[in-house]
Amino acid sequence: HVSTKPPPEPSPLRKAKFFQANMRILVTGGAGFIGSHLVDKLMENEKNEVIVADNYFTGSKDNLKKWIGHPRFELIRHDVTEPLLIEVDQIYHLACPASPIFYKYNPVKTIKTNVIGTLNMLGLAKRTGARSESSSLCFYSHRLLRSTEIHSCTLKTETYWGNANPIGVRSCYDEGKRVAETLMFDYHRQHGIEIRIARIFNTYGPRMNIDDGRVVSNFIAQAIRDEPLTVQLPGTQTRSFCYVSDMVNGLMRLMAGDNTGPINIGNPGEFTMLELAENVKELINPEVKIITVENTPDDPRQRKPDITKAKELLGWEPKVKLRDGLPLMEEDFRDRLGISRKK
Ligand code: NAD
Ligand code: UDP
Ligand code: UDP
């Protein structure tokens, strides 16, 4: 005899067990460039519930539109400089404008975001940690590296303590990140909060703000608009660019592992700005001109992460080469600029 009755509802106890295995993850700054790609990846796991807290200063709901309305997803308009009372198991704290144009626009707000925002997230981790074993905090910084000393620095290892000019116009960002790292370690030592610190290096990919002045987004937008690529002098300065999917994988590896960090996450492949311009020209618009323009003071001559620690401790290294990543960005920029490829 086969029963045609529907199976009984799971008991409250079974339901509770099911939910225990689930992970509720907060992503601050989740409407931004890196945060929204992280959300996409976290949402792939059906055990994850994702909450984004963002004030939309540099991010946009558009970056998350495919998740709005999804039962495992929640979007809160929230400024991290205000306390946040929710229940979570993990926090990826990414809220902070990354581009100089935006972080210099309201420097007081930038330093508040870095300092008070991180303090609030640590308070949240402390409170929810009392109830959840897995409460941990992932925090992102880099660019402790902006002073003139940096010009002679080559490979950056995690032992680098940073050397920021405390009274300069970039200090709201650089010093803010340094204080945030201090707060993280003090909460870790004093309150036993589980922490992870990633030092993020230059990242590129779809959903970067088109006019935020960063070099990769500038060159790609210029190539698409048929405008000359503006290489800032001398053009021989180098950067290392990490494709956003590699970055997200690195951040998730760090969160899943046992090491607090700081750990460098970035791509060690090093390019001069002239080489970058030539690659963009060749791949996106062979007709476009390359010109040189004035640079800003204090521009670091070289930046390349040493990722030995990430390789050894996380088993992570980037996979996407610059020449493969740039075309992936082109499509997204063309869509948003409404300019299709010439036949
Ligand atoms: P982004 O500007 O695209 O994203 C930041 C997000 O934070 C945005 O959605 C913005 O609206 C939000 N935000 C800013 N202030 C906030 C506040 N007070 N409250 C709530 N939300 C706020 O930048 P991104 O490139 O995605 O950077 C994310 C993190 O990575 C930042 O901490 C940044 O400093 C760090 N980082 C990025 C890079 C890079 O190359 N993109 C390099 C080093 C470090
Ligand atoms: N906080 C928060 N969410 C919480 C718990 C705390 O935003 O769930 C904030 C709180 O408002 C405070 C900060 O985090 O400003 C630090 O909290 P903590 O408990 O460490 O410090 P205290 O409140 O004792 O100063
Ligand atoms: N840069 C450039 N042309 C541009 C924008 C930037 O040549 O249109 C150069 C800039 O001088 C710097 C490098 O690109 O040497 C990276 O600048 P970005 O602002 O993207 O990042 P960061 O300086 O933070 O690494």
C-alpha cells in the first residue's frame, strides 16, 4: 500500500538543525564592485543567506539586481558608521570608497567609515559571537603604502607596517585602514573575536565605476569612447592587477581558513602603465591614441604584492591573466556606456 498523503512537515527540531547548518553572512559594501561579486559567489551556495548593508555612496542596487527578491537575500540601506543590530555568523566588511576621487570627496566621512564602521562591525561580531561559534570578521585594506618612501619599495610582504603621511589628503583612507587593522587585533586579543585581515591590491573587472579615475577603468572607457588613453608620466610606473573573481576566491579562502592575516591578496604579475595602455589598445581599440599626461604627487613607482603567504597558508593564487581579464570587462563597460563594438 502506497500512501498518497504529502510528506509531513519537518518537526521544529529538524528545522532548527537544518537552519544551524546554514550560514548567515553580512557583506558591508556589498553593492560595490568587489562586494557585489562576492555576493554572487556566496549566493551560489544554497546554505548561505546573504545580507548586504550599503549606503549606496559608490555602490548601486543595479549590481545586485539579480538577487533582489531572492528568499536567501536581503538588502539594507545602512550606513556602517551607525550601529547595526542583526544576527549573523560571518561578516565581510568591505564598506569604504576605494577610489581617491570618492574617498577625498568627503574625507571626514571616509575616516569615520573606516574607524567607526569597523568598530561597529567588531561590536556586532562580539555580540553575535556570544551566540554563534562561527562569528568571524573579514576586513580589507591595502594602500598603507602611499608615502614617498614607497617609491623605492618593490615587493610588499605582510611584514610591511605601512608609512602613511598622517596629515596628507589621502590619510583619511590610509590611516583609517591602519586604525581599522589595530581595532581588529585589539578586539581579537581582548575579546577573542575571530578575525581575518586581507590586504587587497589593485583589483579590476566588470562593475567598476566607469568614471572613478582608476587606471583600468579609465583606459577601457577611453578605448570604447575613441578617446586617447591617458598614461600619466612617466608611464614606467608599475602596478599589478587582480581580476575580481580571483580576488573573491582569495577572500573566501581566507575566511574559511584558520589564519587571521594580514594576508596579501593580489596578482603579482607586474605591468608598466604604458604596457597596460598598449594591451588595452590592442585588445579593445587598435585605432586609439596613447598620450602622456601629468601625474599626481606621491604616485608610487612600483606596486606588486608578495603572495607567498597566501599561496602557502591558503593554497590560493590568481588564475586570470590580464589579457584574459580585460576583454571580460569590455563587454560590461560597452553595455553600460551603450556603445557597441564597431564591425
Ligand atoms: P566600491 O567603492 O565599489 O565599494 C564600496 C562599497 O561600500 C560601495 O557599495 C559603497 O556604497 C559602500 N559604502 C561606502 N561607505 C559606506 C558606509 N559608510 N556605509 C555603508 N556602505 C558604504 O569599492 P571596492 O573596489 O568594491 O572596494 C571594496 C573594499 O576593498 C574597500 O574597503 C576598499 O578600500 C578595498 N580595496 C579595493 C581595492 C580595489 O582595487 N578595488 C584595492 C584595495 C582595497
Ligand atoms: N554595535 C553594533 N551592533 C551590535 C553591537 C554593537 O553596531 O550588534 C556597535 C556599538 O554601538 C558600539 C560598537 O559596536 O558603538 C562597539 O561595540 P562594543 O560592544 O565593543 O562597545 P561598547 O558598546 O561597549 O562601547
Ligand atoms: N594612471 C594613468 N592614467 C590614468 C589613471 C591612472 O596612467 O588615467 C596611473 C597612475 O599614475 C598610477 C597607476 O595608473 O601610476 C594606478 O593608478 P590608480 O589610481 O588606478 O591606482 P593606485 O594608484 O591606487 O594604484
